[in-house]
Amino acid sequence: MEDIYERLRRKLDEWPIGFPKSEEALEILRVLYTPEEAELALKLPLVTQTLEEIAAQVKEDPDRLGKMLDRMADKGTVFALEREGRKLYRLLPSIVGFSETPFWPGRKDNRALKLAPLWKSYFEKKFAYEIGERKQSILRVIPVDISISHGSQVTPYEDIKELLKANKFFAVANCPCRQIARYTGGGCNHSLEVCLHFDSMGQYIVEHGMGREITREETLEILRKANQEGLVHMTENHQGKVATICNCCSDCCLFFRALKSARLPRALAKSNYVSTVNTDLCTACGICAERCPMEAITVKEFAEIDEQRCVGCGVCYPTCPNEAIKLVRKPEEHISEIPDSKTFIMNMLKEKTEKMGK
């Protein structure tokens, strides 16, 4: 009989962001799920349903099932939320999901220490290609609007303040990528509590002790400080309401590492802006080059931008002593269309279907 964890892995691999086969993948699942939990996970939906609906499908007593699902939600393998007095559940995918939940609380416990080297090895062997070998990037860079030169049009889905107006609940957790790097002997000294989640995912994180609720104003302050630190804002690659904003460094972030180390150009969608230097103001101090996560800036007589490498994040701007560097909008022929959320999901599902059909 096929191993229960391999059966579960194959189910999880059906998601748009899947879970490719390797020994590390199976060991990750063994850490996260007991055999009983893995058996139940095989029966759970990938879309949110009520407890009563799930109980009828899996033919379990609702009370017993609810207790087990709540335990799995606390462990970070099941999404759970209460709305209008009804409990809702679904199985969590790899991203946003069980790759992050053990690390969001920021606890250096046995489980996190077991999972960190497994995820590091798994990323290098398999997962980098799962997130990077794509026609459509999963995440996109959000340009920092304070660094955009006057005259450039900033659309609502490129402006963080406008983007967040649609959200009602705000939460912050600890960065999983940075913790994985630190627990495996690498990483950087950037802040940990910068992983932002909104609305239903934010509520799930807070209700299950993985993060804390914050206000809209606190969210914007975290984003401001993150930019000052040299972190890059990234979110889902679609227009409209978003569920997550990451504040990433190129040392630890899985998506940056897929882009740079694994040389997978679609691991991350660039913004529609590019840095430019006013050579009359530039004193060649080199601060912008030190901060650039893509090593897209070289400094000789003045700073020079490699537009092919620049992701248009604006990290180079805030510490320039002479304000010699800005973001400008790319020419129209180089503007990338950002899909609406429905098209984004449909494209991902289509791509996964085509990949699984090979």
C-alpha cells in the first residue's frame, strides 16, 4: 500500500503552488501531521467549507471532527475561521500555508528547528523550481511611492496606501524565510516581525497564536521601517484586494533566491518602474549600491543602473543623501499588465493542469 504521506503529498501537489516529490517533502509532512491527521487531510477540501459540510462528506461525528480540525488549525495545517456562528475549515497548501505557519509565531522550538534544514534542502532541490518555473509570477514587487518621481502615474494597485484601503483586519507575524536561514547557519540581521497578513488570513493567524493584530496605521509604519531597512515589499501578482504583503531581503527570501541563485526570472514579477540617477546630484557615495537587493547598481564616477536587473522596488532611494536616485515609470511598451484576481487564479490553475498532464 502506498505510504500515507506520499498520498497526501500528491494531493497537496494538485494546488496551483504544489508540493513536488522528494524525501524532504515526505519528512516535512511527517513532522507536521500524525498518521491520523494525514488520513483526515486526504479527505479535506481545498476550498473553505462548514464543519457540517465536511462531516457529511467524510462521514465523521461533527463534534469529534471539529476538535481534531481545531487541533490541526493550531498546528498550522488547516485553515479555520468562524463566521456568523459557523466554523469554516479547509486544508492549507504549501504557500500561503504550512511552509510558513510553524515559523510565524517566531518560536525557536523543536518543530521549527527540525523543519528549517528540511525546507532549506527542499528549496534547493525542488521547491525553487515549483515557485520559479512559471509563465505567470506568483508575487510582484510593490514600488515605494515616495521614491517615484513627479509626473509618473501611480495606479492604485501599485500604491500601498491605496492597496490597503480594501482591507479591514491587519496582522503581523514573523518572517519564515529569515528564520529558516538563521536556524541553518545563514541569514541576515533584518527585522523578523514584518510578515503582514490581512482579513481572513490575518484573523486565522491571530486566533491561533501565530501573530498579533495591528492597526492600519501600524501596518503602514512597519512598511515604512521595512523600507528604511532595505527590505522589498512584495504581494500577490494581481490587482485588487490582497491577503499578504511580505517585506523581503535577497539573503533569505525564497522568491529572491529563486530569482537570483536558481536563475529563474519568473520567480518574481518586477514593478513597472525602474531606478534612474541624476548624475548632476550623485556624489558616488555607494549607499544605493549597498542597499540594492539585485546588485543592479555599480558606482564609478556616479551610480549606474543595470535596468535588466533592477526590479523597481525603490529600496535605493530613502538613504540617498542628495536625492539623486528616483523611480520612473517604464515606457509603455515595457509595461507589464497586472491581471485581475480572477484571471490570476485561472492562469495558475491552467498552468498547473497543463503541468500535471505532462
